[in-house]
Amino acid sequence: MGEYRNESLDAVLGAVADSTRRAILARLATGEARVTEVAGDFPISLNSVSKHVRMLERAGLVRREIRGRDHFLSLNAAPLAEAADWIDYYRGFWEGKLAALEEFVKGKHKTTGKRNRK
């Protein structure tokens, strides 16, 4: 199970590492859209957008529904929860380190301030 989670997390983080794919997700966050509509938002070819969409699909971030000749895309934000959990774990680590640094700096400032008053 841990290996699956690592693969899933790798896929999600890899997918959102690209600004075009993040923009596609942002577009789909506003609602379902045809692939051609999504592609119209970008200065790249339909083929290039399709490649980005496939990577998002492999990561589970985008769902595709085919209705006749049209391919509709929708956002599936659920896989982002695992990435958010992973990031939150490290946020706690850094917040603790920053709080300790703040206390250290405040302590140094108090000590330095006392010396300057003499």
C-alpha cells in the first residue's frame, strides 16, 4: 500500500509541476469543458494540450467523458488531498523551526539591547 501511495503522490506532484497543467486544472476548477475549449486557452497546439491532459488523467486529476464526438474534461481534486497531507507534514516541521529561530533572534536582540544601553 505504501508503494502505491508513493507512486500516486509522484504522479500528482509530477503532474502539477508544470505550469500549463496547473493552468488546465485551474480552468477545470471553474467547470467541465471540452478538450477543444481548454486548448483554446493556450498558445500551444491541440496535440500538446492533449499530452498535458493525458498526464493529468494518469495522475487521476482529470476525468474524461466522451459524448458523441466531444471529449469533456472535469477536475477530480481528490488526489490533491494526499499531496496536501504530505506538504502539511513538512509545514509543521518548518513552522517549528521558524518559531525556534524567532525565539533565538528575540533572545539575541534582548541581549544585544542590554549591552548597548551601558
